[in-house]
Amino acid sequence: MQSENKKILLKITDLKQWFPLGKGQYVKANDGITINIYEGETFGLVGESGCGKSTLGRTILQVYKQTDGRTVYYGRSIDEVAPKYYEKTVKNLPKLKKRMETLQEKLKAYKENYDKLSEEEKLAKTDELRKYEKEANDALIDIASVAGGFIVADDLRPVQEQYYKIIGSSRKLKKTEEKIQDIEVKLADLEYKARDDESKYSSKIEAVKKQLDGLNRNKEGDLSELNEEHAKLEEMKNTYRSNKDFERYEALLDDGIDLARLTTEEMRKLRKDLQLIFQDPYSSLNPRMSVGQIIGEGMFSHNMFKKNSPRMQEEILKVMDNCGLAPYFIHRYPHQFSGGQRQRIGIARSLAMNPTFVVCDEAVSALDVSIQSQIINLLSDLKESQNLTYLFITHDLSVVKYISDRIGVMYLGNMVELAESQELFDHPLHPYTEALLGAIPTTDAGQTKELQILEGDIPSPVNPPKGCKFHTRCKYATEKCKMVTPEWQEVRPNHFIACHHILEKNM
């Protein structure tokens, strides 16, 4: 898979998930993760137990509200969602610009002092320098992702006024679209009933269609108004294009949705797009609900159907069939099924929402090996037929190799290596990845590889080691590893690593 030809679905930048313990202590479950997840791919995520894999999956979905960083989703646009944080950013553009300039000056002064230090002193101060760089960059992105090249304007008030008009138009359009969805559900139910007695429902159908036509005309008007306001904003930019910094800032414009900044209600409306398949097929299903109720609950909650409508029942049966569940299962309860069947029910529940992105959190690890392959094949088939994107979390390298387009390796809250699946197995460049691959048992009689055991336990995420967190278990570790956190860098095409001592023997 060539990532440069793929559309980014999720851009995750410096994501942190710290759980407070009290007295200033935190469990640093995810500690600065930066990755892109591309539309239509399966992104595999591996690592030892306790490395933060499941936490990352849940944090991307904002089941856990992330502590820091950005999780930008491109499955919807700013105009579609019209989030409150966007308006707040527009309101505070002058204040944000001043903060950006202050932090840039602070960084410049720090760099000047840093450059005067000895090499040994620089080593001790490298992580602190990166902290200042991050603060300045975050402040820049906060304003540039919304205002783009307008940052160069001395007076931001006219820009703010035009953005307010756009926000007003997008919210007006959003309300019209919500009304259309309600009417479309009503019309679909009437047309379904009319299959048995058309004359009984024909007048009602005509009335609802007339109402829908009116709303669609309103939508066309709202959309035209929104496009006009955007066009006016673009015209304003001509005033500033002569500024040498304009294009640099303009390139930072971002039409994605930062999930980390959404309100609970805004995030709830996006749950339809972003779903989760749980690890445990036993505890993740409500024992008091039938299969039909479990699968249909989300459909009703997201106003896709009226509750218990015949049309909804038909859709539930269709989803069940897609997931290999017999129609007569619909009225049965979870305790009447095996582990593999329960996992199929969990998959059906998630995919009933027609999602864009699905986190498969150790979705096969609780199942027998013979059942695992069936579920993996099912997930692969559904991915192709429904154009899904997966984050597939597992501790099993052989499983992740089979299903994944790209694989990320995690250690103690950090991503340490990322590459396309075959590339990672052929050219492991991080000592931790090498150790994980060396610990895979093989039954191939032609293989003479000696099984390697990774010594030691993962350190505490409450007090992780300074510098590279893997240095306490790494046979290649040097003094630099104990002091400086390695940077995330691309060392081969689409192959990223965070390590001071890349395994050149595998290059």
C-alpha cells in the first residue's frame, strides 16, 4: 500500500492519555503518539500487554477524553459538524495570534542559549528544547488550522466577521439536513407499509414527499448561501497573498474535525461513524437483551429507523446474514451462544451503524484458534464490501501480519516503529521489534532460528525511564539512550522509527 496515494482518514498528532492517580502522579498510558490512518486500510497495532494499545484505540474514539494532542477526523468536514470549538477559536483569533508570537519569541531565545552549550550540555537539554518547540508549534496550529494565511493580517476583525457568517450558514444547513433525515425515515417506513396496501398509505406518502421536496429546496438554498460566504472569504485572501509568509500559513489550513475538542453531544452524533468491537464476547453483550435488540439499539439511537419498525427488523436480519448469523438467532439471548457466535453478534452491532472507522480491540484473542481464522476472514470480507477502515489491536504478530496493511509497534505508551506489513517483518529496524519477532515460535522444519526471549518486564507507566523507554531492556543502549527521547523519523520509504541505534544490519 502506497500511503502517498491514500486519503488520510485520521491524523493523530502527539496524542497523550494520562490517567491521574493523585498527588501529581499519572499513569502515562499513551505518551505522545503521532500516526496517520488511511482510508480503507487495516492498521495493525502490536506490543506486549500493558503497552497502551487498547487505551490508544479507545482514546482515538474519545471513549477516554485525551489528555493532550490532536485526533483529526476527515470523514466529515467542519461545515457538516459545525463544532463549538471552531467558533470559540474564531472568537479568540487575536488572542491566539499574540500567544503564538510570544511562544515563538520564547523558543527563539531558548535556541540562542542552547546553541552556545557544549555537546554534553545540549544532550541534557534536548528534551526541554523539544518541549518549547512543541508549545510554539501547537500555538501555531491552533490558529493556522482555522485562519490559514490570514495570520499575516494586522487586523483580524474583518476575518472574524466573515467566519461568523460561514458558521451561521453551516449551522442553518445542518438543521435543515437533520429535518430531512427525520422525514426520510418517516417516508421509508410509509413506503415499506405500502407494499401490502398501497391505497391505504398513498395520500400520506404524497404529503410527506411534498414536505421532503420543500426541505430539499431549503437545503439547496442553504448550501448556496454557505458557498457564497466561502467564496467571499477566499476573495479576502487576495489582500494578503503578497506577504511572503502567506502561503506557508495557508498550507496549514485544516478542514478536519478535531475529535479531542468536541463536546459530549457533538461526539455522540459522530459515534455512528466511529465504532468499537470489544475483546471479550461474553461481558460486552447485555445478557437481558436479545440479539435483535442488541444489534438494533444503535440504529434506533441514531435515528436510522423508528423503534421496532418492520423495516428496521429487515435491516437487522440483513446485517446478521452479512455476519454469518442465522435468522432464527434474532430472538435468542447471549447465553445461548458460543464465544465465536457472540463475537459475530458484537461485530454485527458495530457494523449496523454503517461506520467509517472500526477499532477491533483484541477482537479474536479470547477465541479458540480455529474460530479466530473464521472471524479474521469475516472482518476482511466486511472491510472490502463496506469500505471500512480498521485499527486492529492484537499481541499476536502472526495474526497482525495476515490482516494488516501497515503495522505499528508500541512500547510503554509510545510508537517505536511503523511500516507496511511485509516491510516490518523483512526489515525490523527497532531493537524492540527485532526482539518481538525473535520470540515468535515456529513449526517450520526448515527454520533453524533459535527462539529469542526478551528479558525483563515493561517498566511502570507511572515512572517511565527517562530518554528512550526501552533502554532498560535493550542490548544496544548507550548513554544517549538514557538521556534523550528518540525522535520519530522516516528512515526507509513509509518506514518510521524512534531509535538512536537503528539496526542497520536489517536496512
